[in-house]
Amino acid sequence: MAAALGASAWWNLWYGLQVNNAVAAPESGDVQEAEGNKENGIAADYMIGLTYNKLFEHDVIDMDLAPEKWGVLTSHQEYFVKSKRFNSCVERRYTDFVSFHELLIATYPYRLVPRLPPKKLIGADTVFIEERRKALKRWLTIVAQHPILSADATTRFFLTFEGPKVHAKIQEIFRRMPDEFTTSCIASKSKELVKSVSPTLIANSRNQIQVILAGISQLKRISERMVARSQEYASDLSDIGIVMLEMSNDNQDSSEWAAKGNKIWEETKMGFKLVANEFNDLYAQASDQATVQKDEVLEKLNLLFDVLTAHQLLCERHEKGVAQDHQRALAKMLAFKKVKIQKSISGTDTETLERLEKRMMEQESIIADVEVRSAFSLHCMTQETQLVHTYLGIVTEIFNSLISVQLIGHSEMSKVWKGMQEKIFQCLPSNSETAD
């Protein structure tokens, strides 16, 4: 077993044992399987054979609101977090997600780690709380289904630990964990892995994903408007029923002077009482259609939007991180060489030149390390870009869901409207009838 375990797996295993028996360490079979895949080359390109369905089946996350809890002065919202993979149900609050997110960014700076939804200090109404619950569920779903992040001991801890003060405990146990580059068994091979990746290839791929992100953003806004219109439509149908009931409660009898024996309004009022409740059925059907469209279409668009945005953040981290470090190290090296040449020409003493050479050697070591780290970052970006393209498989589901929602919704609404039409004929007076 020792031969099969790499440095990263041993680190995860050791930290798993430090959780005071509150959460089990990674199972040896899981670790062996993961490391065995690395040796077979799958870790070098873990997207081989990975489809969206396989990604989705890896874990299913569910989140429900827990009863609001009060502290000394303020209340806070907790969530019941369920993981199908671990068969677990734990309580988490927003600060727990923040600590977990900070650890993931520190340990996996070259992976797709989505942005957390913002915290609202005051005025968190029920709408905000519900939208944040959905956003946190999407965030955790992406992490729990990620081929690398999901295998980390930190993720296992977050999804299974049942003790108190999770945000502090998770930091206490995992804050000294080195980043993925330090423990990866393929980091030293990174240059070989990315030798065929050109800057043009990277730029073209990034531009393509930005175009996709722009399109998904537009579809998301359109879907939000469709949901809003469906909700307004449902509200209008309900208002029609309310108005009919109010009109049916007209207690004044029509005078002989006004009606001249015409009973249409009296019969109409009676009909309104019988028909008004039918609009409640229409309201319920339209509301259900809006809810289904929100859950089945808009949430999937939001998930894909979060993934695409995470890729954009990853590209920015790569450019602002190792790429800039590499440029700074090279610039410093060139400065050393320039000073050495100048001092050699001016006849500077040997001791000073030796110090310069020593500093140049140290800088060369830094450059070599940054070059390898840069190559590893680029390799990870290659994998994460492939992961984004795997997530694009959800686009088909989005449009299938959109069509299904419209077909089923309009079909059901049509049935209710048809029943309404028959009742109108039965309950309201016909224009063909003459007054008495």
C-alpha cells in the first residue's frame, strides 16, 4: 500500500486522523484507487472518459434551511447539508462555508473554486436567505463533484463532521496544509505535460469560454424574466377570481327603472360565485409552472454560470500569480547579471563578485521553481478547462427542461381553461337569452 500512496494522499490521510475520531480518515481503498489512477496517467488528464452524467453521479448535495438560531444579540441561519456520497447530514452556517472556501483557495489555487455568495450583514429577508441557500448548494455541488476537490480530506471533513464550531475546527486542522503543487506527484513532470500548450491555444480557449459565459448570462436573464412573467400571470389570474367574488357580493337588487325586468346581472353574480374558484386552479397551475421553470431551468443555468465564472477567476489567478512571479524572478535575474557585468568591467573585488554569483545562483533556483510551478498551474488550467467543457453537457438538459416545462405547463393550463369554458357556459347567462 505504501508504494501506491503519493505525498498528497499521505498528507490527506494524516490530517484525516487528526480529527479526534470525529470524522473517519479517507478509506484506504479510496486512497489506493485515487493514487492508482494517478499512476495510470488519469490524474495527468483526469477528464478521460468523464461525462456530465458521471460528474453528476459522483455526489448529490441537498440543502434545507434549519430553524433560525439566536445568539446573545443576533440570530443566524443554519443549513442542513446532505451528501449522498457520504450518506451524511450535518448542520452548517455561512461562516463554515467561508472557512472551507479559504482553505480550498489556499490549497488548490489552480483549480475551479467558485466564488461564494455574498454575506448580508443586515436586512436579510426570506427572499435573500432562500437565494443564498440555493447559491451555497450550487457552490458545494461544484466542489463535491470536482474530481480533485472532492477527494480532499477537507471536503470529507466539511460534509461529515458533526462537532461544534466547524469554522474554527476546520481551520485548526487544515490551515497548515501545503498547496497542491507541493504535494503533487506529477508536479515535476509538468513541463513535459504542457509542452504542446501554446499561449495562442490558451488565449483562444479563454476567449471561447468568455463568449459562452456571455451567452449563458443572457439566457439566465431571459429565464429570470420568464419566471417573473409566469409569477405575474399567476397573480393576475388570482386577482381575476378575487374581483369576481367581490362583484358577486353586490347586495343591491337591480331596480325596475334600471333593469326593466332584465335578470342578467343577478344571474351573472350567482355565476361569478361558482366560477371564481376556478381561477384558483388556474393560479395554482401557473404558479407551479413558474416554480418548475425556476428549479429546472434557471437553477441549471445558474450552476453553469457559476462554473464559467469560476474558470474566469482561475485564469485571473494564474495571470496574477505564478505568471507574474515568473516575470519578477526573470527581471531580478537580469538585473543581477547586468550588475555583475558592470562590476567585472570596473574591476570590482573578487569577494563582491562571488556574492553576486551566489545571489544569481539562488535566483536561478527560484526561477526554476517558478517555472515548474507555472507549468503545473498551466497543466491544472488545462484540466479545469476540460472540466468546463464537460459541464457544458448541462446545456442540453437546460433546453430539454425548458421545452418540457412549457409543453406540460401549457397542456395543463389548457385543460383548466377548457373546464373553465364549460363552466362559464353553465353558470353565466347566455347572450341569446331574452329578458323576461
